[in-house]
Amino acid sequence: MADYLDYLMGLGETGATLGSGAMAGLLGMPYGVYKGATSGKLGTREANRIAEEEARKFMEQYTYQPRGKVAPEMMQTLGGLLESSKLPPVIPEAAMLASIPRQAVASQAERAGMAAERAVAPVVERTMAKGGLGAGLLSDLAQGTRSQMLQGNNVFDPRFDARKLEQERLRNLKTTVVPIYDYTIPKINLADYQDYPFITSMSDRTRTGLLTDIDGVSLNRPVYLQGGQPYMYENPGQVWASGAKPASDIYKMAGMLKETTGKDPLYIPWVMSPSGSDFANMTGETMLSYAQTVMGKDTKKGLDRQIKNRFIPDWAGIDDPKSLDQFRNLSDRKRKAMKKTLLDKEFRSEGGLSIGEARLAIADPNQLNLPDASILNVGQVFPDQPLIMQSGHSAYPLGVPGQGLGAVQENKNIFDLLLMHRLNRGIIDPSNPSRKDIRTLEMKPYAGLLDADLLKSLGY
């Protein structure tokens, strides 16, 4: 029976044998990851270099004669699927991997010994499973997940874009987001964690998956969405990712709480406002990807000129994949100005995407209309494990070790849990805190204890 590496090799060889330069481009990155993972240097920078070099060679070859024992079988199966489903010769699973930013894959491989396998194993397994179950499943995968709106009512917080004239555009927005990992989020009861300490900090409303389509426009460069609240479920070994200071503060606080209570503390992030995703790269990347797909040559020249003159002097051009890294490396102030001033106001009438549409396109469907400071997902921090110095997140470099546990069943607000802070602030209704009250929680992480009295006040 063929093992996992045989199947991974088969995936790369099958794509190459199809003889398509486009297919080789789609499969180059996962094949490179395979070569780095099996180089005997996994977990080192040399493995990353090997992965990049092998991916480049793969994409230059265009054709490849299969040598492995799985590739011929996969070729036969894939041929039958493509014939019966009438789909173009592109494996959706491979397209997802190829669209994930290279540095995210590389950094994950560097920070954990088998991270490369973690990145590709689910894809290989699902591809083989779907191939064995018939063409219908391959077609279903290509469809992705339609519509960002809540089922049946298109309800979303109007603050995704407060401009009245933008509301209609947001109501009509439809997207395709293809999941990268299959998982279900269990419902949990906080009462089951009596006497556990907890830590809380802010979380934007972004989702996970691969954004491939906006209003019927298939993006030339799908956008890799990393979360947000669901981050703890797609990144085994991590419960959170953030900047250096916030991640270090959470980690240090977790260590102190475990010393005091003997328990690994819970991590309960609270929901930011709809514009909270503007700090992450994903909002701007969505706007840039859409512009690169729909704008004409002359419009792109004008946009490139403005970006070069006002934001990035050595701008490579919107058609150059390097431009995304240049955008990510901008300061937060410049990223926001480029999105809000240039892309949203000056080039929206040229076929661009509004910032509200971009925010909504990358938002978690479970959070479209949640009140600010709501709690949703619950994880657990492992302070006995080292802080993760390369999280793999494109905007938040450090990872906090831990795991996701599940989602709370009831609608609760973080001020329901932070009883002393609520009393000190004189907050009468914890479900309706003021903007000033919420602002106090943005300065640093807070901690508490799920003791019997607190759980009783929560209705448990």
C-alpha cells in the first residue's frame, strides 16, 4: 500500500505529466514543499531554499515523466474525473496550495519539524478521497462556499462601510471562499472549565480559507485568509498570532496564571468593530487582487504611477507578484492611506473594490452582525511550551502556543467575564459597553478566573 509521501509525489508528478505550463505553476509550490520536506534538512532555512529551488525547476520543466508508483493511477483517475465532470484540467486543491503565500509555508516549516507535512497532508488526503468518490465531489470543491451573507436575510453590521450609498453594494456582495482545512468547531460550556484562569485580548472579524471570487470575478491571485477568530483551529500548536509585544504579553501572563493556579489558562478573544480588519494585510490584498484582475492596462499604469509616487518608490507594478510583499512591508499608516485614499476613493470608480466590500469579503460569516466585544471562540494557552517566533501569519509574526477548544453556546460579552473591570468602569449594561469602555481593553490583555461566583453570574 502506498504511503503518504508516495501520494504527495504522485500529486506532483501527475500535474507535471499533464503537460500544461499552467498546471505546473499550480503544482510547483506543493511539489517544492515536498522536496524540502524530504531533503533531510526539514526545519532549517536550507530546506526552505531547496523547496523554492525545486518549485522553480518544476515550473520551468512543463512536462515530467512519472517515476513513482502512484502517479499512473492518479493520472487515470484524474482523466476520468475531468472527462465526466467537464471541468478544466486544474486540481482545485492544488490551486489552493499554490496560492498560499510562500513565506507563510516556509516560516511554518521552519518553526515546527513537520509543518510542511501539516500544510500539504490534508490536501493530498482530500484530493485522493474525492478522486475515489467520483466527479461530483471535485465539482463541489470547485464551487467553494458561496455568499458571505447570513443565510436568508443578508444581515451585516452597517459599519462595515458607514457610507449610506455603499450599503446596497454590500447587500449584493457575493464571494467564493474555498476552505483549506476541513474541521468542525464544537460547542463548549464555560461551566466545564470552572476555576480555570482566562486571558482575553482583541480579535478582528476575518475568516480563514482562500478567497477566489468576488461578484463573479475569478481573482487572478486568490487571497489567503488566515483569521481572526478561527486562527486557533487551522494552526495546530498555536492558539493565537500577534505582534511581538501583544504575543509576548499574553504568553507571560499565561505563565504567571499557570504558576498561580496550576492550570493552562483559557484564551477568550473578543470581537473588534467591523473596521478592525484594516490592520491586517488581507483587506488591502483583496482590493489589490481585484484591481489587478479587472482593471485595464491604462488604468493599471495610472494606479502604478500613483503608488510609486506616493507610497512605494520602488513599486514593482500591480501585475508583478512581488507587489504584494511590498504592500505587506508598508507601515500600518501607509497601508491604511493606500487603501482608504487611493484604492477606495480615487480608483473605485475605475472598477476597483470599495474598502467596505473588501472588509465584508474577508469577514467570518459568524461575525457579520455580532455586537462589539462579543466572545465567540475559546482556546487554551500552553505556557510550558516556547513562544513561537515565526507564526506563519502574514501580518502577525509571533505565535502563542496552544489549541482551539470550541465556541461558546450563548451570546456573551467580554464585560460579562471581566466583572471587576466592569465595576471599576461603572458599566451598567455589560452587553452594551461604550466605545470608551472597549478602548480600555485594547491597550493590553486582561485576565480573570472562571470561579463559581462568576459562572453563576453568567447563568451557569
